Amino acid sequence: MAFRSGGFGDAWLWAERLLQDLKYASRQIRRAPGFAATVVGTLALGIGAAAALFTVVDHVLLRPVPYKDAGRLVEVMKSSKRSPNGTMIPSWPDIEQWVGQSRSFESMAYWTGMGAHDFLVNEPVSVEIGGESVSTNLFKTLGVGPEIGRDFNSASAGADADTALINDVLWRGIFARDKSILGRRIRINDRFYTVIGVMPPGFKFPATAIDFPQVWVPADPARDQAEMKRANGNFGTSFYSVVARLKSGVTLDSARTEMNVVQGRVAAVYKDADSQKDNREAVLTPYAQTLVPADVRKALLALLGASLVLWLIAVVNATNLLLARSTARQREIGLRGALGASRGRLLLQILVEGLVLSGAASLLGLGLAVLSVKLLARQLQDHLPLGAPSLMPDEWILLALLAMTLVTAAVATLWPAWRAVSAPIEPVLRQGGQQAGTGRRQHVLRGLLVSAEIALSLTLLVACGLLLRSIYALRQVPLGYRIDHILVAQLDVPSYRFNGRNVVEALYKPLLERVEQTKGVQAAGMMSEVPLGHGMQLSFSLSSDGGKPPLSAVMKLASPGVQRLFGMRMLAGRYFSSEDTPGSDAKVVVNRAFATAYAPDKHDLASVVGMEMWRLKKDKPLHIVGVLDDERQVSVAEPGRPEVEICVCQMTPDVGMYGMASFGMSLALRTERPEKEMIPQLRAMLRQAAPELERADITTMDQVVEDSYGSQRLAAHLLEGFGGAALLLCVGGLYGLLAYIVAQRTHELGIRIALGATRGNLLGLVMRQASTMLVLGVAAGGVLAWLSARLVRSFLFGVSAHDGWTLASAAVLLCGCGLVAAYLPARRAARVDPMVALRAE
């Protein structure tokens, strides 16, 4: 075997040894299947939780934006203190000045939705699409070109005025991969376009769009502004989102400094002094950061941290089990050492055994991760910008899982293996398997590991308890309206079907009358946005006298039946009625927050009734006819904002606010029948009104409120699972350690009974040992929970991050479960037969 000499021979020898170690490890696992199953199951629980969360985090936060050199793409907006998030998208005049004056960007592109709801007219059934009106240089700015055909002509935008690019989903689905798609005329809403290209598979823009048929057409700001003026009266400015590509070598800070100077010059020419003061700065954000809301980002990172804590608990538990196993195998290891095996050889052999267990645990954990993500897919997609693709682990997840397997094997196995091989051989062989004086020290070490598990478990349980208390507190908040037995349908109005007609008279009124006359319907109404609905919301600023800042309010459209439907409380005046018609004086209803800020007499909210606000059109002044109590509009945790409701029945195409009605409304009804039984009948009525409405999103107000909890509910539900798993591992670790100690001390317990100890003494002995570990763990866990409270503070409502009751409740639960787990081996210790114990030794 001369070929074994040298480097190749060493590699062959290492391969042979590794194969021997793998065979030996498999024999050891077969000899103790219960032990192996416990270790694998424990590690799989921790690895699976971490793999599942890392899969989600990778998909949402870490996966690069699918555009060329995406790190140089930035979103550009204006600052605005009037906006809830402090920013607002720019108008076309702003963008014109930005493009002309800025020097930090290779290119600046813009886009907006073609309409609120766009349809590819393909009779008899039209297809809803995501239609985007974009600047002709958008795709060049993104660094992406069509897979088939050509891009828009940036140099001559007018030549491409009626052209369109479509995505691969639309081409493969609706057009069945028709090779002759280029040059084909398609109708989108009430306009015709010529298809000039198909974008690559998987491409979508905006990046948060779901895998949905998409069409992009060239934007025409002049035409858009004319249409805005025609639809909305004085609101004649079109707004666009902006994305820009930084020049090579230009930093985000330098670009931000330049854009602040440019925006300062732009704002100086605004007619409104308040707007000049409010919009003096530009806001530049890396485009990738704009795709995930800040609260979702924080929730995911917090949950990833919780999953890593659970993994650490599992590793500590496995380490404890392997320590116990190594102690039981000291005689075997000592015998192999006496026969010539080196410490390094023995250490490697035990590490390979740990690697086999960790590998099996990783495979099982991967299965648990995939299963968990599938079971939670609906909830995850409701709260996270995941889109339609499945969250299957990719090569990066598998690589991370391999790294976690190696780390787990090293962390869980190295210490027990080192302790096993470092024991002197002669004392171990002479004393039958355990070195003198080491038993008590090893019991103390394993007890400290269990206390560490308890501490980490308590941290997760406290975080879970705080979030659950927050959800409970949110559910106790008075909403200001009813939510029981109410169905909500979001109407995506196919505007092309009602082009040239009053959509209120042609669609909304007949549909509402039909719904109200349906058996089992107690009340029905329409709103541009139901409370907590997160639909279309229009804010406006109302100038005030006396030098006070303008009053910012939310504007909604509502039908007369809304107040009765939701049970909103009137504080003064009246709500809309059948008398409010297009020919009558224009009416509005305001809420308490608006009346408090707007009323001449702050102590008399009714003083606003009859006041004129502004003119819907020249001969239609708006008069306040009623004051509603405040309601939770955007979030259950936020108090009511100033709000103005306009009667939708008074909307006609020549009225400024008509555009809100033509975009779409939410139909709500309260039924005395179970909501699920009402849904098919409601869909039939929607189909009769317009075929496209049959696919409307229908849900209950209970679900709308539940969805409004957002990241808080998601974090609470996932932490419930983490907390339960941590509690299970902790209790299992405590039980396993005490059961092992009782088994190891059988001879000692028999002697104690022979010398007069009662069974109660032995029961107390084991329970005291368990109580010591629990007390140490709870004390350390309390400190960890206190220090980590700031990580969950932003998700809390109605409860302090350092709430003592939550900490005490979690500690009591943990101690109670721990004592129950300790009682079983303690009872076994109390039942030891002294004669059997002494003969066994």
C-alpha cells in the first residue's frame, strides 16, 4: 500500500478513521435510541425555530433587491410635519426642478398608479392588473431591460405615448406565451396601448408588488394634471413616487445635502407660506429600506433574536444530556485509552458522534421549519411584504443551516467530550466508571446548565406575557363603533364600465338598495374607508384664523346608513339622510377631534353645526350638520384624529371630491345571519352590479380589527410558540437531570434509608435540589428579562416593559411546571428499596 504515503496517504487515513468513527457513532446511537431521540428532538426544536425565522428574515430583509447595483438606488421624498410619517411624495413641479437642478444622480425616475383599480379589458371577463404610469427612463434607472422587445424611448417620449410593457405573468397567463405579442393592441380601462416588450420572469415593480399581472405605460404629467383638475376641481396637481440612481462615488450624505439645498429653493416659490416652511427639506432613503415598514423590521429582528434564544436553550439542554452520557461512559472511554487510543483520537470520535446527532437534528429541524412556515404562511403574508412566492429555504438558508449544524455540534459536544477524555485512566478503571470527587462537581455543573435554561426560558416567557397583555389591553379599548356581525367588501370599481356616467347613481345607489332589501340584512352603508381598514385615505389642511397652524384632517365619503350600521354616537346635530341629494345644500359631518379644534366655543361642540367650511364647488358651500364621537380610525392604539365625512350621495362628476368616489368604496352590512352564509349571496349581488366585483375582497369587521394589530399580533403568536417550546425544553431538562441524579445516587439513597432516613426526607432532598436550580434560574432570568425589556417596548400597549405582575406570573408558571417535573424523579427516589440498591452496588 505504498500509495498511502505522503499527502494522499494522510487523506486516505483520515477518511478511513472518519468512516470508522461514523460506524462507531451509529452503533452507540443504536445502543441508546432513547437518549439519541431526546438529543435529536431537543436540538431539532431549536434549529427548526431558528431556520424558520431566518427563512422569513432572509426573504423580507436580507434578500437583495432584484435590480442592478441596487445599493445606489434611493427613494426621494419631501419632508412634511403634517404627514403622520413625516414625509410626502412630491408633485410634478417639484420633480421637474429636482431633475433640472440636482447633480448627484445618474438618472431620476418617477411613477404612479394608472388608476385606483386597473383592468385589462378582455371581454366577457376582464382581468384586474397592476397598472403603473412610469417615466420612460424608469427601467434604465433600475438597470433592467425587457426580455422580449424593447424599452421605452427616453429621448422621444411622445413617440411611445400609447405603448406598454407587460410582465411575464401576464404574458404567460392571459396571452399564453404568444410569440406575436409585440405590436398587439390591448385595452386597459378606456384606452388602447401597443405592446412593445415583455419584462424578464420574476421582475416586478414596485418591488413590494405581489406576483400579479402588471402593465407599465409612459407617464404624461401634463395629461395627468389635466385629468386631475377635471376630476377633482382645485386639486389639480399630480403626484409621483421618485427613485434615483446615485452617480458612482457619490455618497448618500452628499446627495442628501445637495437635495436639501435644491428643495429649499423649490419650496421658496410655493404660494402657501405654511407649505414653504413645512417642505424645505428632501428625504433620501436607500430604496431597499423602503420596502419593509419599520415596525415589521423591528418585529422580525426581535423574533429572530427570540428564536436564537430558543436554539441556545436547546443547545444547553443537549449539552447537559451529553454531559450525563459522557459520565456514564467514562469506564468505556478509560478502557479505550488504556488500550492505546490517544486523547485526540477519543475526542474526535465523540465529536463525530455529536456531529451525527446534530446533523440528524438539522434535517428534522429543516422539516419543522418548512412545516412551520407553511402553517403560518397566511398569517405571515397578511403582515409581511412577502408577496405570493412560497417561502421555501434556498441555498443560503441551507448554507446557514449547515453552519448552525457545525456550531451546534461543537458547542453541545466539545465540553462533554473534553471532560470525558481528560479524566485520568487509572482512577476511572479502578473506581468503576467515575473519578473520585468528580460526581458532585459534575452534578453542580449540570445544575448550573439547567439554571441557565430556566433563566433563558423565563426571558422568553416574560416577553410573551407582555405582548399577550398588550393584545388584551388593545381589545379592551373602546373603538367608538360596533364590529359584530358586519361584513365588509372592498369594491375595486372597473372605471371603464362607468366612463361618462355618475358611478354613484349607476353603481353605488342601486347596489346599496339591493343589499338593504336582502333578507337578514339589518343595515348597510358605504364608506371610502371603513375604520381601521387601511384603504384609501385623503388628508387635507384647513386654514385657520388668528395665525394658528392649519388644521389637518382626514376626509372620507360616507352614505346615510353608515352611522346606524356602525352604531356611531352623535354628539350634536344629525347624520346624513335621504334628504341629502345632489340638488340640496352640501353637507358634512365632523368628529369630536375636529370640532374641538375648529369650534369657536371650545366648550360647546354643537357650535360648529351650521358653520361653512369651504365650497365643494362655486355654488355648493359645505355646511357642518353633525358631530360624531371620536373613533379609532388608523390604529386601536391611536386616539381619534380630526375627520370630515362628506355625503357620497351628493357626489357628481362636476364636484371636486368625485374622484374619491370613482376610485372605489367599501360596502359594509350588518346581518343577523352568520357572516359566512351571507358571503355567497353578497358575491352574487356584486356580480350582478358588475362582473369584476365578484372577486372583491370580503371580510368581517372582527377580522379587520384583528389585522389592525399587525406586528404586535404576529410577534405575540410566534412568541407563544417560542415560549411554549422553551418551557417544554426547560422542564424536560430539569426532569432529565434529576432522573439521572436519582439513578446515579441509588446506592447512596439506599444507605440513607438503611440508616433511618424516611421517604419524606428523600423526597425533600430531591425537591430541595430542584428548588435551588429553579431559584437560581428565576433570579438570573429576572435580570435578563429586565435588561431585554427595551427590545419589546415598542410593541407594548397599556403595560410597562418592566411590569412586575407579568414577571411574577411567568416565574410562578415556570416554577410550578419545574416542581411538577421534579416531583416524578423525587417520588422515584423516595421509593428506593434499600436492599435492592445495596445489592446493585
